[in-house]
Amino acid sequence: MGPEKITSDTVRSDFNDPVAVVHYARAAHFLGLWQSERRLIERFFPDRDAQILEGGCGAGRVTIGLWDLGFRHITAFDFAEELLDQARSLAKERGAHGIHFFHADATKLDEAMTNPGSAAVPATSVGVAGGTPALPATSSDPFPPRFHGALFMFNGLMQIPGRANRRAALQQLARVCRHGAPFLFTTHDRNVSARERQAWREEAERWASGTQDPRLVEFGDRYFEDPTGRTFMHLPDREEILADLAATGWERQFDMLRRDIAMESRAVVDFSDECRFWVARRV
Ligand SMILES: C[S@@+](CC[C@H](N)C(=O)[O-])C[C@H]1O[C@@H](n2cnc3c(N)ncnc32)[C@H](O)[C@@H]1O
């Protein structure tokens, strides 16, 4: 029997590892939003009163960035408890008391949302403690789509092993968003450079001969370790994401490589590789 395949438990425990927690907490405290993120949030999320859902919030780097931009109806979730604790304490430290955090796996968002008494569903409000009333539930749908926009930043969606699971997460996010809601997320791109293309041609040969890392789930996956911890990442090509969006209730509105959106600081480039930004609309 070979080594076990990577599962969501592997990914969750890697994110809960102290090395990763320090890395993401530091970024949340000191790095904040990237230029590219800020530009796209300002362009595609013009309404500061919108109910915003952030998936894979980690230690709160983007969550606090949204708060600082003036959003006051933010709901954020992550499945890594340690990172979520960091996000909660940073929000408290920054006086961002209205952000509603809850623990959930993006592929099972409905469980967290429909579970009576779940922290995902505040009794009287979504996003603002004691503020905006929750959208009324109807008897036919106890869980109506309530968010005006969603984000899943810094490739978190691509850290879900298995395409069917990534599609489940996209579907679950679509389920909680209103029609027309923008969804901003990032992915890597296997075709970003000639060097990458060559590396993936070689990886395709390994898959063809069965000599790939046996822990990987699908072609396009990577699992590596560096000083920031262990990382699972699925690297798609553009067609894969277009197909996944179309199959899950989203319509692509925009996509562009980060280098074509903004010139990032050294600190941001050191923190993160090149990626593709996507904006989809809830159909
Ligand atoms: C690269 S980190 C980014 C964290 C934060 N958004 C940032 O930009 O600093 C990806 C995040 O996605 C979360 N994540 C991955 N898979 C998830 C899932 N299935 N459900 C919820 N969160 C998930 C991880 O726990 C991690 O916090």
C-alpha cells in the first residue's frame, strides 16, 4: 500500500500547524491587502453596505482589509480553527467588532448554515452585531441566498483536493449568494510561463507512467514543504476554471494575471507567487 492520498483533513491540519499560523497571522497583521486585491474589490464591490461573505479567511488578512475599506457587513469563515482564532483576535484588536466569523468547510457550507444554533447564523443579524436584520427565512427555504458578494482569496479554493470537491464549494457559495453577486477569487495558472508549461509537460509524463507523487489526487496538484509549512495546491488551466464556474451557477465576468493588474511591493511578491484573478457573477 502506498502513501495516503491528500484529503481535506491533511490540508486543514497543515493550516493549523503553528508554522503556517505564524506565517498567515504575520501577513494579516503587517501585509494587508495587495494592490491588485484592493483595485478589484473597489471595482467589483462598489457598495460598502453589501453583505459580503469571505471564504478561507485564514488569519483575517483580507477580512480586516475589507473592514478598513469601509465594509461593515462582513461574514467570514475558515475550516482551520487556529487561523480562525487569529482572525477573531485581530478583529478585536483592530476594533472590527462587527465582523461575523464562523467555522465551516467550504464544501459543506450548507451544514454550517442550516444547523440550528450554528455560529454561521447569528440569531438577529448577518455580519453586524446587533445591526442589519437577517434576511427573512421562508417556510419553503429556511436558508435563502443572502450575500451580495463573495470572496475566496489567495488561492484558498484551489487548496481543496479533488475537482468534485472544488465544484461542491463553488456550488455552495453560489447557493448563498444572490443573483448577480460578484465572486472574487484567485488561482494559479499552469500556462503562466514557458517554464511552467515545460514543467507541466514533464509532470504529465510522470502521470502517464504512474510515477507522480502518489499522494496527489489529480494532474495539476502539488504538495510541497517550505519554511512557511506544508502546502497542497491544485494548479488549473484557464479552461478548467471556466468549465467549473459554468457547472456551478457562476458566469465568468473577468480574469487577469496579477502582473497585468498592479505592480505589487517586494513584500507582497515575497509572500505570494503570480496568480490569476477571477470575478464571476452568480447566474
Ligand atoms: C492561502 S490561505 C489564505 C488565507 C487568507 N485568505 C489570506 O489571504 O491570507 C487559504 C485559506 O483557505 C482555507 N481553506 C482551504 N480549504 C478550505 C475549505 N475547504 N473550507 C474552508 N476554508 C478552507 C485555509 O484554511 C486557509 O486559511
